[in-house]
Amino acid sequence: MMSSIDKFKKEIPELVRVHRKKSSLSQTALAELAGVGKTVIFDLEHGKMTIQLDTLLRILDALNIEMRLLSPLLQAMKETQE
């Protein structure tokens, strides 16, 4: 069974590449939109996961991708407070 970290490492590069191509953006154009270097986009799309979180969030934002965190504990706490 694939861990959530392994799943994340596999899905993020594909997600970015597919959204970038569907948006008709080159790696350079996406880099400019996100305010990062072209090599960051290249590395990310090729599975290099040493990217800083704020950089990843800027890239996802430029592609209109929302990242959500799921916490069953936090959800249960909110439900008991309602």
C-alpha cells in the first residue's frame, strides 16, 4: 500500500504538468506567473520534491489549484463544538 507521502510525491508532478499544459503554458511562462525560476517547474514536474512549501503554494495558486489538508481530529473537534 502506498503511503500518503509517496502518493503526494507521485501526484503533484503529474497535477502540475497536466494543469500547465491544459492552460497552454510553457514551463517558463508558469515560472513567471508564479514568480519562481524555470528550473523549479522543471524539477517539480520531474519529481524532485525538495521544493519549499511557499514555492509549491505559489505554483499551485498560479494554476488555480487549491491544496487542502484533511484532519479527522480537527473535524471531530469542530463537530462537537457545533
